[in-house]
Amino acid sequence: MQGTPFVEFEVQKSISGTKDSKGRNCIANTLPKLRWTKTVGRVVRRAGFSPYWIVRSTSPPAKKVTIVMYHSVHPNPGRAAVSPEAFRRQITFIKKNYAIRRLSEIDNILLNEELSDRTVVITFDDGHLDFMEFAFPVLKELGVPCMIFVPTRHIAEINHSQETMMNGSHFRYLAHQELIGFGSHTVDHVNLRQAPRREIERQTIESKMQLEDLVQYPVKDFAYPYGAYSLEIKEILQAAGYERAVSTRWGTLNSYQERMALRRIFFEETDQDSDLRAKIEGDYDWFALLEAAGSILEMFRMIIRGAANLQRQT
Ligand SMILES: [Zn+2]
């Protein structure tokens, strides 16, 4: 459908986007720490070279829409968490320098709008409880909209099964907040690439119905747990009525053609204003090349594994 075939073999990342499904550190988490990579990226970008030319068979008209992915905002920052101070600094910086829009507007933006300036969209994955205490007050104060992708089994829970996640009463409260949108993150936060078709359908259809019950409007947004998707999964999502889906592929340009696997970026605790700007404006977009290389390696690994299995059976 869209993109080159090997993009579908994206190396899977965990909830945090920092480790893959086997717990190995992901390239995208290690490289921003090497400051020289930003300079290289900036030179490459200003020279007019786009890594997307290589990772895409065709180059769909992409627009400067940066989708930021957060997970947790917590006084003990670490894997997938930034501190409340860093979060306030980051959101304040974005608010001051860019137009912030809702994810639900992105189809229209990508299809119809002539963007003169870069646009930023804020998303949160998983529904961590600390959103209520540390993130929402800042978003509300600054009038910044965001979308929360939630595994819906938490919505049914009155008391938390895990006390670090939001429960039904939190979601019901947030459903009435004008700034907050909700999208599905499956029912059980499953890796859809490892699930059979019927389970993929159940996870996507059931979670959509549960969310719609909560918010009382059609839910059309989805985030792939572990960033794991395939052509088949995208088609199942569209058949279920989803219109957009976000991945964990790194990138600051998005196109309507790739609306079922939109690219996102993330920030780290130590990112200063110049780092935030560099990430938002695409100085690290050459990560896409590394992700594509990782995807090719993953594809070879699958082929070799398949061949070994076949040999064992014969
Ligand atoms: Zn997740």
C-alpha cells in the first residue's frame, strides 16, 4: 500500500520506545545522546537531502507535522518518563514556537492545508496515572490539546489493577475535558504482529467500542503497542473504522498516504531548547535510515529463521 515493503518490517520497540521486544536498546534512544549527530543531521537537512527519499519507494507529499510521543511524567524521570519540570519546559517551548493542533485534525491538515509553519501534535501512550497529577495541569494551564492512547481494559477498572495506571474514574473525568482526545491502544496492550487475525480484530474492534462508550463520539485514532504493525494490521484497522494510526517510527514529516502509520518523535529529560528545536524540525530524521536498515536486518532474520524451521521439518 504505502512505502517500501521493508518499512513494514520495522524493528519492534517496547512501550517506552527505548528498547525492542527483546529488551535491547534501540538506536533511536542512543543516538540523540551523541551531540554530533545533531550537527550532522542539520547539515544534511539544510543541504536539501531527505532520508525519506531512500526509505520510500515513492515520495508522497509530506508536510511539516511533528507528532510528539510521551508516556509518563514523573518526579523520577527515566525510561519513558520525563520530570514535571522538563515536561513544563518542553510544552512551554513548543507552545511559544509552533502551532499546536489536535491529532483528529491531521487528515484535514495533511490533505487540504497549506502549512507555512511547522505544526506540532502532542500524544500520550498507555494512560499512566501521573498524567493526572503532572501533565494535565500544565496542558490545561497552557491550553494545549493532546490525545491519550489507552489500553481499554483499564477503563472498566474502578480500582486499579496496577496503581500506576489511570482507571475508569480518571478516564470518565478526562472524557469531559475539551483539550483531551482519546484513541485506542488495543484492549490489553498486545503486540499485534504476534497475534492471529481474529485476535487483532477483537483487540481493535472491542477497544473502539469501549472507548466510544466512554467518550460518546466516534473513535478514529489508534496507536500500535510496541510500534508493531503490518500491512494486514493496517487494513484490519481501516475496516474497523479507524482513520489514523501512530507508530513509533521516527520522523517529522507526515503525509496523508501514510496516515495509518504516522511518524512520531520523543524528547528526553536532558533535552535543552536547541535539542527540542533540532528534534522537532527534523535534524534527527536520518534515524529513518537506521530504522530501515534495522527493518532489513529483521527481515533477513525472519527469512533465515523460516528456512531453518523448514529444514527442521523436512
Ligand atoms: Zn503502549
